[in-house]
Amino acid sequence: MSRWLTAVADRAEWIGYRVLGGLLAGMSVVIAWQVFQRKVVGVTHAWTEEGARYAMIWLGLVGAALGLRRGSHIAVEYFAGKMSRNRLVGRAIAAAVWVAEVAFALFLVVCGWRLATALMGESSPGTGLPVGVVDLALPVGGGLMILFLAEQAVAAWSRRRS
């Protein structure tokens, strides 16, 4: 189970970083185009700002999930390290943090899915995309978080048993 879960998480992370790279590159091009159009041509297109904003939403949620896997959410780790002077307290804090992370990820998946499906019929004014496509970043990011948290839990359980 552990190897399979790690392989799936590795593949999801690989895909996630490619998606982030594409979104960042696309957002950079769109913003540069917007600045060029506004400063040189004197025309502003609504789709450029909206498209960059939507890319930023996806960047933030997918990036947060990938950061969770890498352990780069330092604020939680910092406070957990400061508060855990003994081993029992450290494990209790780590368990509480893990439960809070899972609850948040489940919230993103459930409420994000409801929001995305409810708004799939609405079109954004600038890009014409269904608004639900933008809101799909919530359940996708939450689902990735759940995958990475499950991987961490299985790894911790395996270390504890050995």
C-alpha cells in the first residue's frame, strides 16, 4: 500500500509541477501582453486580467498542496517544534495538526465541488469560461492535499510499526 500510494503521489506531484510551470508561464505572457496593449497600443482587454487572476487561483491551490507534500508550510512546523518539548506533546501536536489539515482539505473538496458544479452554467464576462472551471481548483487542490496527507500518515504508521 505504501509503495503504491507513494508512486501515485510522486506522479501527482510531477504533473502538478508541470501544471504550475505552465500556469506561471501563461500568466506571465498574459500579463506582459496586457501591459504592452495598455501602454503601447492604448487598448485594454478584460480577458487578460481575468485570465491572470484565474491562473493565480489555480497556482495558489495546487501550489499549496505541493508545498504540503514538501513540508514547506513552515509556520505550522515552527510552532509545533517550539511547543513540543517532550515526545508525547510533540506527537499530540503533530496529530492535531494532521487532523486539522485533513479537515481543511475535506472542506475544500466537498464545498469546492458544490460551488464548482453550481457555477458551471455561469460564464465569466472577460474570458467566457464557465466560472465552475475556475472553482474546480478548490476540490483539485483539496484532493491533492488528501492524497499527500494519506501518504504522510501511511509513512508515519510504517515508521512507528518498524
